[in-house]
Amino acid sequence: MTTFWSLWITVLTLTCIALCAWILWANRKIEKHGDANEEVKTTGHVYDGIEEYNNPLPKWWFYLFLVTIVFGLIYLVLYPGLGSWKGLLNWTSVNELKVDQEKARADYVNSYDVYSKMSIEELSKNDEAMKIGFRLFANNCAVCHGSDAGGNYGFPNLTDDDWLHGGTVENIVATITHGRYANMPPWGEVIGDKGVANVTEYVLSLSGLEHDAAKAVEGKVVFDTTCSACHGMDAKGSIAFGAPNLTDDIWLYEGDRETISKTVRYGRVNRMPAQKELLRDDKIHLLSAYIYSLSR
Amino acid sequence: MTQPSEQPESSANEIRYVNLYEPSSKIYTRKVQGFYQRLRRYAGIPLMLGFLLMPWLVIDNRPAMLFDLSNHKFHILFVTFWPQDFILLAWLLIIAAFMLFTVTVTVGRVWCGFTCPQTVWTLIYIWIENFCEGDRNKRIKLDKQPWNPEKVARKTAKHGLWLLIAFVTGATFVGYFLPIRELLSGFFPSFNEGQIVWHTPAAAIFWTFLFTLFTYVNAGWLREQVCKHMCPYARFQGVMYDHDTLYVQYDKARGETRGARKPTEDPKAKGLGDCVDCSWCVQVCPVDIDIRDGTQFECINCGLCVDACNSIMDKMNYPRGLIRFTSEDELATGRTNFFRPRLFGYLIIVLVMLGVLVYTIYNRSPLGVDVLRDRSARMYRVQGKDIENVYKININNMDRATHTYTIELDGDLPYTLKNYRPMPIIEGEVFSLPIRVSVPKTAIQHESTDLIIRIIADDNPAITATEKTVFMAPQQR
């Protein structure tokens, strides 16, 4: 605030208060002509036959006005109000917010402290902890994995005990903390249209779905030489590569012929973002326990 | 048109100064006994006891009446009310207002004179004043005489008792917002490693002392000034009076011409009415008016002048009721008409509204449920041979106990509930539980099918709620 505006506001405020005080003081007595014993006159206002007396104001009311003026002056000394004057108490809304935030932070640390000392297995059986876990999940994870953690197209189901990157406590904590990245390269160019069609039939057969048996036999040859590098000879997947198990009829993308052949041809890239920077360790601890509990 | 200033002034008209701020004159009321005093006392005792004892009463391990502002809930007897029940409070206030209208139309401002806390506390304070300093004449004398030990003792006793009552009032009032046992025990600080520890929040102590101060100032010093200058009801109740409203009036026809006489004298022979002009009706008046001048806006219908006048009439062996609760019509024609549309209109409105309120509270469910379709990327999920939909069930437990809930599904499709994990939901908690509803692809006929979700408390099947939503499936080709 420039000096001019600061002065302007100060002068304006103080002048107004002084004017109020002057009006109050100047009106305490008036000159009146006439007989001292006459009755109080009406103001002359008449409405529906109701007239208004011109009675004096009670004195305590006058004192109340004085109290408000004194209160106002004390306020202006203690708190900011007169231009750039900061007030003796040095109050700012930012400071007030800071105090509240520190209190909230302390409350938060205290309440999470209890849970941080418990093991994930223990936490997964604690209803209170799991409620907090659910809320954390709803705020941070449900956007992709769904409110029920049942997954979405391209986002794994976390409730079926089928894990791309491992379902142990350590695996889950690592996944949330550091995120995951998995890449299936496109095979269309390498194995050709026929290869893609055959491998698709073979993959369908692995989960016992309806398939062309002749093509599946040819597909197995291609699979064993190319796909098995990551998915394994038994097609049960690999935690190291994040390659899914192809024999359990659980699909990250849908399990129909069209989708599978698209996956084989063009490949897939999938990323789970790291939460280390977003959530603190104690939140990840609780969240891991919640996710751990989902498939138990 | 002539300017008033141009007119010659008479010699009697002198210039003088008038104070525009009127110092209030102290009212010294005389003590009086009679029917309306007894009525007020006996009606007041249960109300006062109710006010004082209610915060101490415990129901379901919680205060019987507690307006728990920091936790956003009101415990009233057997029910706990939540912010979403606020409409009920609005209803209650509207009903209370209409009850006031009904009563005012019938018997004038008896609310002011008999039940308003301002009057009740003022009269308690006047009673104490009377007890400590004696009756009207003694008090006037005491105030005029110079300070001496007796005056100091009497004044100290009065203000001490006033403050004590004010504190009891303030603490009781705050006791409706903070459990009163906690509040009072918190007034005694404990010491911990040389530090004074206050267990009651500073805000509660602040409000207790503020209400103590306000009670003391209101009932001790401001008294009728509140009714005359602050209270809005006092002003608008006047417009509800009609010709058949019963209120305190002086029977002018019977009383005039007023004048002193001996009890043995026949007033008619002296040309006098029944009013002996003893001025008792003025001396007992807590708002300092003369009822014989006709009804005035200050009059709170307290009936003190009625009792005062009746006691004089008894002494004079005149019939009672020179000042009485009566209507304009009765004074004019001898009859009050109670059967008037205004009064019955108010009565019917009050009864209907009360009925609706009682019905609403009686049928109020302590379970609030909202069903939302999950806001995920896709509206349905294909899981093997099934189609799945996800819903979030927001459960608001407004009951006084922790509940776990069972979920039942109903509708035209063979719905299966999956992934429902029952959680104990504590009193007052709002928790959203996700559920997954699964239907075999083969059963689906439409893109959208109605789904009815019923939530039932495990330990009390009466606590239940039903919500309707839809089940979405891929387009059928």
C-alpha cells in the first residue's frame, strides 16, 4: 500500500469515528421553547391512527454507543485496520492459518503413529485402520483401479490375488512407493499376420476359452520361441518383467479374440506412477495394508 | 402559510435545554401476593427445575439434552439430531411462533408476564432485593441514606446472591452445549508438574462468565429496559390484540371518579367510583406504568397490579376485579367472544403443524443412504462371462449405536453381490462402501436395467433404507 492510500484510509477512518463521537455529544441537549411541564409531543408521524412519541433515548443506550467507539479504537490499535499499521498483536490471517495447519499436522502425525508401529498383516485385520485405508484408496487409487479396487480396462484388479508384480507385503509396498513400468513390445512386424492369428488362438486355448485348435498348435510354436522369453514356457508370467499369467482367464485388457490379437500385434505399455512424493511413508504403509487385505 | 418562528412567543415560553439522553429512573416495586403471583410461581417451578436439571439427566450414557456444536449433533432425550435434520428445528421455531400468536390473541402478552426468562429472572432478582433490603419504602430509604455498615452489608448480600444466581444460570445454559459435569469439574484446575491445567475449553469458560454477566446485568440492572427497547416480540405482539383479547385493564366505568375515602363511607354518596386511588397498582408495576391510563406498550400482562388491586378491594369489602384480565368487548358489552375465526385459524394451523412435526420425527430413519454409480473410466466392466457394475454406497449412521449393514439386491436381472466388505460404522459416521454387482452376460437384455439396493442393519432389521439405481451393460446386438 502506498503512503498516500495508507494515510487516506487512516484519516478517513479516524475522521468518521470522531464525527460519530461529535454527533453523539452534540445531540445530548437541545434548545426547546415552551412550557417545561407539557407532555412529550409526538413526532407527527401517523399511520393507521398510530402516532409516534418523541421520547428521549435512554441514557444507557448513549453509553453503549460510547462503548462501541472505545472498542473500535482499541481494536484499531491491536489489529491491522489503519492503512499499513500492522497492529500491536501482529495478527495476520496467514499466521492464523499456519497455527491451524501445524495443529492439523500434529494431529495427523499422532494418529498415524499408532498404525506405523503395527505390521501390515496386523493392520489388515484392524477395522479402524482399514477405514482410513479405504479413504486413502478412494482419494488416490480409485481413479484408475475403481472404488472397489476391481480394476478397469488396462488397470489391474487388486482383489483377485493375481499379481503382475507380486502380491507379498514387500512387493505391494514397493509397487506403491516406486511405481511400476511394464512394456510388451509389438510383435506384428516380427511374426507376421499369420503368426499373430495363431498366437491369439493359442493364448485363448491357455485359459480354456473357445479357440481354433489347429491354429493354436501352430501358435504354440511361435509362442515358445518368442513370447515365452517373458511369459515363461508355461505361460504363467513373470513378476520380474511384470508379464501376466496367461492361463488363468484374468485379463488386464479384455479376454476376447479381437483384443488379444491387438495386444500381440501392437504391444502394450503400462505404467503405475510412483506415490513416494505424493504420499508419506506412513500413508503408504496403511494403503499397502488395505490393498493386502483386499485379496485375503 | 406562516412560519412558526414568525409568530410572537408568549412570555410563558422560555428557552430551556432538554437532555436528549434520558437517565433511567430506578423502579421500586412493592411486594404483593395474590392469585397471579401463585400462578406464576407454581407454573414457574417446574419450568425452572426443568431448565436446571435437564443437563444433569443422562439417557443412553449421554446428557439428555446436549447441543454438541463441535461434533455437529444435538442429543434431545432419546433421539440424536444431525445437521441434515435442521429443517425440523426450523419447523419447531415456526410452530413456537404460531403458538405465541395463538396465546397472544387469546390472553395477550402472558408470555411476557409469566414465562419469558427476562421477566422470570427479573422477578427472582426483585424477590432477592426484597429479601436483602426490605420492601419498597425501606429500599427507597436505604438508597437515600449515606453509606454505613448496614447498607454495605445489605448491598453486598444482594449483589452476591444476584451473581450466584447469574453464575448458576450461565453454567446451566452452557451445560446444554458442553456436558455439565465436565464443565463444572473443569472450573477447578489441576496441577501437573507446576503447570496449571484447565480441563474445560477456554471458550466454555468465556461463555459461562459472559452469560453470568448478561444474566446479572439483564435481571439486575436493565430489567424492563430490555422489554421496552430491545425485545422485538414486545412490539409486534401488540398488533395481534383484537377486541376480544383478554389483557390487564382498568375498569374505568367502575373505578372513576377515583378518590380516597374511609371504608365506612358510601362512595356513591361522595360521588366516587371504586378506585380508592391508593396507587398500589403503580407501586407494584415492574415496568413503571399506571394501568389506569389505559393499555400501554410497556405492559407485559404480568397481573401484579391485578393482585395488588384485589387485595385493596378485599380490604374495602368491594368486589374484586377493578383491574382484571378482560377484553375491550367485555368492558363495553359484558361478554368476550371466544369463537372468532382468527383464534381458530391459529389453533388449527398450530395443530396441523404439530401433527406434521410429530409424524416426521416418529418416522425419521436413523440411516441415510445414497447410492452413486462409481465414477470410473467405464460404466461397466467385463469380467470373464460376467458384466460388472460398481456402486458406492454412502451410509450415514444417525443412530446411537455402531452398526454393520447387510446389502440386498433386487430387480429383473439375476444380480450377484461381490466384493462387499461389511464395516462397522460408528454413530454419526458417514462412510462410503464400494460394492460390485455382477450379472452373467447371457442374462442381459437391455443396456440399462433398474436395480434396487436395500441396506439393513445386522442387529436391527427395522433400521433399513432402499435406494434405486440402474445396472449398465454393453449394447445388445
